Amino acid sequence: MFFQDLKKILRENIRDYGMYIALFAIWVIFAITTEGLFLSSRNLSNLFNQVGYIAVLAVGMTVVIVIRHIDLSVGFLAGFLGAVAAIMMQSWGFPVYVVIPVVLGLGIVAGLITATPVARLGVPSFVASLAGWLIYRGLLGVVTAGTGTIIITNDIYNAIGNGYIPDIPGLTNFLPDVHKLTMLIGIVGVLLYIRNAFSSRRKKQAYNFEVMPMNIFILQLVFISLLILGITWVLAGYNGLSWTFVIVLVVVGIYSFITTQTVLGRHIYATGGNPEAAQLSGINVARITFIVFASMGMLSALSGILFSSRLQSATTTAGQLFELDAIAAAYVGGVSAAGGVGSIFGSLIGALVMISLTSGMSLMGVDANMQYIVRGLVLVAAVIFDVVTRRSAK
């Protein structure tokens, strides 16, 4: 009976669980092929650091694709705004607390500019954002023309991409090789997850919605809780959580709340599901388009900050192919090319899948050209999976 229930749950929710199964399988395969090196504290810490600038782009790109659009300008926009941040600090002497809000604001303006021909004139977003891709590529070359690379010497700014959260003071003698605050955050995260899972289950039962059998539900809680605690323990064995990944978790949390718990979120998915019906029902589709693209621009700016902070410099090639990595992560994370379907947490999992592939193959010594081929095949598989599951649902 248990295995029948499990098989039924997996079959009915394969679209939601597929990306988690894929990530788990990739980690197991690389753990075996690298003799455990892939799951070492240092490598996982670096992996979560590397995923930052792509993950925040993937979050924004997921929402853009949900409303049936695309934004190709985000890569070089991130590179350009990262260079602007570097210039403001190194050449103009602005402090970090001024630079970051200004750069984020410029990202919002850039997003609104991209959205204007799309929302007001009906220009395809592919064309409008491709124009932005060309413009920001040129602007990045212009602002870095003098030196080619702008070195960032601000320690606070550089800590965003390279630093780690501090440990709890006064507990250095207790488990000296373990980052206590990271473990505490992991435990709190598990408790919040369990509470929210039971709360969601009770709400579904109150409205007579179908819920999974209790034994499968408990198995899911135990598996995910152990996974969170396991990853937290591994990270706590190195330097703990990085500021980059903390920022990513905050972004994912905020956008998950907006898309699932607010009127704006319902309007976004309604617009993606059927723009004409959404317009007739009173939703201002143009306004939703402006909001989504402005959000994408802001997240592009944040991505540029994370990337330039990690490199401690701004370069002429910053942002190259970022948009393709973000699109790939969004699709692998479960967003539908048809619009109206996709989750924010899924985009984070998609980004982790893509970064894990790169990290694992690099540890195995796989040729860089072959890495692109494998990542391309994974993307094709994700899109085919989306099409097949949508057809079977019908």
C-alpha cells in the first residue's frame, strides 16, 4: 500500500519533483565519480557561492517567462551596472551604502525602459531586450575602455561576494570546527519548513482539497529535513553560510511570498496563463509587464553587484552568457515555455543543477567544450519534460 501511494504521488507530481530528483541524482553521481570530493565542505561552499549571481537572475527570469516574455539584456546589464558600481567607489569615492541603492535603482530604470516598447507598443520582448543586449554590451565597453579592468578595493563591498556570516561569539570552545550560527540557521529552517508544511496541509483539508497520505507526508518531511540539515552540517564544517547565499535565500524568500501569497502574484500567473482573459477580467496587463521587467532589471543590478564583488573587479567580459545561464536555470527549474507555470524555489534548484554540472565536470577534468554539450542536453531534456508533462496533464 505504501509503495502504491508513493508511486501515485510521484506520478501525479512528477513535474514538481522532477527537478529535485535530478539535482539529487547529479550530486550522487558526482560524489561517486569524484570519490567524495564534490560533497566536501570546501567544494559545496564554493558551489553555493558561485550560484549566487545566476540564481538571482534565474528568479527574475522565471517571473518574466511566466508572463510569456523573455529578457536577453540581463547579462550585459549586470556587467554594466557592476562596472558602474566599481566606478562610483573607485573613481568618485562614493560609500557602499550609497552605491548599492543607486545601482539597484538604475537597474529598475533599465527594466522599465525595456518594458516600455513591449507593454505600450506590443514590440516582442525578444527584440526589445536584444536591443538592450547590444546597448549594454557597448556601454560596458565604453566605461571600461580606459583600463579594461577596474579593480575594486572596498573591503565591505568585496565581502558581499567573498565573505561569510560571523559565528556566535562566546562559543568558540564548543565544537570548535563547526560554524554554530550556520547550524542554528539550518535547524530553524527545518522547524519553519515543518510548521509551514503542516499549516498548508491543514488549509487544504479545511477546503476539502486532496492531500497526500500521512505516511508519504511524513516521509517527505523527514527526507527534506535531513537534506537541509546535511547540507548545513557540511557548510558549517568550512566557513559557514556565505553572504552571497544568504542574499540569494532572502531574494528567493521574498519572491516566493510575493508570487504565492499576494494579489500581485496571482495577477502575474493569471497574465501568463491567458493574457487576453486576464485583461478582460480587469487585470492591467501592461502594468504587470512594467513591474516584472523593473524587477528583472533590479535583480540584474544585484547580480552585477554579486559578480563584481566576487571577482573584486569589473571587466569588459562581465555578464557574457549570464542571460543564457539564467534562462537555462529557469527552464530546468520547471518554468513552462507556454507561460503561467513556474516556481521561484524551482529557479534556485535549476541554478544549482546547472552550477553542479559545471563544478562536478570540472572536478572530473571534463573538457570545457564537452561541458557545454552536456549542459545543452540537460536544457533540451528539461524543455522536452515540460512539453510531455503538459500534454499528459491534458
